[in-house]
Amino acid sequence: MPPHLLQNFLPAHLQYGILSLAMIARVTLEIALRKEFDYSIPPALSEQIEVGTRVQVPFGPRKVLGCVTGLAEESAHAGLKPILKVIGAQTLVTPKVLKLARWIADYYCCAPEVALKSVLPDAVRQEQAGWRELLFVHALPFNGDLPKLSKRQKEIWHIIEERRELPLKELLEIADTAASTIRRLEDKGLVAISAQISERDPYAREHFLPTQPLPLNPPQAKALDTVVAAMDQSVTQQLPESLAKVGRGVPTPPVSIQQKRDGAVGTPRPTTPRPFLLHGVTGSGKTEVYLQAIAHALKQGQGAIVLVPEISLTPQTVERFKARFSSGSTQTLVAVLHSHLSAGERHDEWHKIRQGRARIVIGARSAIFAPIDPLGLIIVDEEHENSYKQEEAPRYHARDVAIMRGQMEGATVVLGSATPSLESYYNCTIGKYRLLGMPERADDKKMPHVQVVDMRQTLRKGKGTPIFSPPRACSSLSPTALDNFSAPAAAAAA
């Protein structure tokens, strides 16, 4: 009889010892109760459950979903209910992201359940798998003469034979035929029709021409070298302690299975380099510095997260990143996460990251929770933007969460802006951040001339509220242009 059932037949003073023989999962439910609940792990699920696993558990008369946030060998409670089933074939919340969610709950004063919900997209948290399946037609190997086919069937067979494999829906459109005709070919052993997972890629129809790194000017090269040096230092410090002791005759302490499953054992926490504030004027080439720093992270076997404001996440921005990493030694998928994706597209993009196929993530503030592992570089472009602040609970600031995640995982953090926020610039003055300056444009063009005009003087001289500054601020214009420029202002004042 399993221990969790045997305990019901024993005196209370013996139940605790029997229960300690069973593995216990501490589960945070998707109900804001601000506490964990203990559940027993059935033997059939013992190999599937670890920290971060999504599970379904009984809660009173209901069945609710939750996340395993801890494992234990003992519980102070008797008569634990067993976990009903595991959701998903892979652990969705990594121990590192779980640690970050706990920090968010503590720092931003919200329920842990709310913080856990924020690190997983809604499409990923569903009980049923969100993959899209399509019917595909495959040409089967055939020796000898073809069976007797009609003229129409031969035409369709030649299309399938040429393509070897294609979606059934596409074949029906190309051949202008019905599914029953394809089924007849299947009955004759010429083709096979089967369901396959078809990923939803929002950029599947786009063709990206590979690009090469551009030459850097001295300020760009200095900034890149500084960031790369910090990344190399972080990687060196993340080497396992056991490797550092090789050859010195110092044995490493034994590690229990429980410690491994809890995620408590691994590399020692590195001394993370201070975050960088890349203060570069508009057009100074900050993006090229980002791209070459990401390429360095990929060569080290690490991934990168790039945060950009939602308004800046244009197709041109995505194209620049996808084109750079579409070929060569640093070739990898670039996942995009933002609010304009459909639920299905967001589901598939997230799983590309979790499966390790996409090692670069570019997106808005929620992309900071992308399960990149190992993470080497976090870039927050336009770090002064207010859109990085979440308006509903948990009311986190993606820039601050990025810095904390970098500290937790030993990743280098780069904040970029042409107009840095006051708090970031202050952190540079007190030594918390390191300031990198790029005061000139990458193409050596001059910055536009800017003149500050006191509109209060214009208000005192004229009638009404002035809309435009007086012509003296535009002295470089021709007299005709000045007349055209000042005419609307005069009409508005009248």
C-alpha cells in the first residue's frame, strides 16, 4: 500500500514518519492565497515532476492548475492528496525564472501566484496543448509500375511526387480537387496522409537577406570591447567550483538527489559586472553594438534578450536582427514576443525559446521572462521609456527586473538610450552603473542645430497664445519661407 494511504490506518504519532518516506511537492495554485500547498507525488509521476512543473491538483471539490515551487521529503500535514496529472511534456517555469518571480512578488508586494502568472503567457498556461496540427500528404516510395490511375489522378500524383510532401490544404488549392481524390491515391498505396504540428510563425512569409557586421568607429569599438570584456569575465566566474579544484586534490562534497531536484546545486553565484548605461546620441550606431555583442554571446554558447518599447518593435527592427543571425557561425532562430501576436503565435514562439531552438529573444517588457538558458546578455533599448512599467499587478518595471535577472544569472546588462532616465544617470554618478558614451553619429554627420526660444517673450509682445516661435529662430530660411512660416501663426493669433 502506498505511504500516503497507509498513514490513514496508523496512529497520529506514527503518521508523520510514514509520510516522510514519500516525496512531497509544494504547489502554488493559480488562486491568490499567498501560500503553498503540499501534495503527494504518485509513483507513476515521480520521474516527471520537478521544480517548475505545471500540474493539476484537487482543491476541495475542484481541480485546479498550479506550479511545483518546491520538493520535500516530509510534510507537517497528514492525509495529503496526490497530484492528478502533469501539464505539458516539459517543465515550463525554469528554477531561475521561478526565483525571479519570487523576487517580483516580494519587491512589488503582490501575491506569488500573480507573479508566477506574469512569467508565462496565457497561451502557454492552458491545460490543453496549444499546438496547431495540419494534415500533410507524403509521397510513398513505389517500385514497379503504377496502378491504374485516371488522368486527373495522374496529374495530382505528379504534383505530389515533385513536392514529396506538402499540406493537404495547399494541395487541394493547387490541384483544384477534392480530398476524396487524394484519399483514393492513399488507398492505392501511393501517398500517406498524416497529421503534423505546424508552427505559426508571424514572419514565415518574410525573406531576410543575411547581413554582415559593419565596421565600428572608435566610440563604438570602445563600448563593444568593454561589454565583451565584462561578458568574458562573467563566463569565467561561472565555471563550476569543482573544475576550479581539479588538480588541487580537494574533493567536492556529495550532492543528494533532493538537492539536484530542487535546483539548489549548480554553479556558484558569480560576481555579476555592473550594468552598463550606453549613452549614445540618435544615429550613433547603438544597434550595431548590440548585434555584435549578441554574436559574442552566441559564440560562448549563451543566449540574449533584447527589450524594446512596444512602439519601436517595428518590422524593420525585427528584420535587422533576423537578417544578422540567419546564417553563419552564429545562426539561430530569433523569437519575437509582443502583444500584437495571436495566442497561437505567442505559444509557438515561447516554445521555440524553451526548447532551445531560439537563442535570441526580442520583444516588449514581458520578454524579460523568456526562458533563455544559459543567459549571457540582456539589452534594454530606450531604457527611459515609460512603457517598460507594467500598469496592472504585478506592477514591475522591466528595466529593473532585467537588472535583477542579470545579477541572479550572471548575465551582462546593457541599458541604451539617447536620453537616459534620471535614475539611471544618477546610478552612473554613484558607481552602481558604468557609463559608456557615444557622442557622435556613426556616419560622421553633424547633429542638427538646436536653439532654445523663450516663448514667454513672444506671449508678452503679441495677442493670444503663440503657436510657433518667432522668425528669428528660423533665420536660415529664405524671406519667402519666413513669410509662409509666420502667416499661420498670425492668423491663429487673430
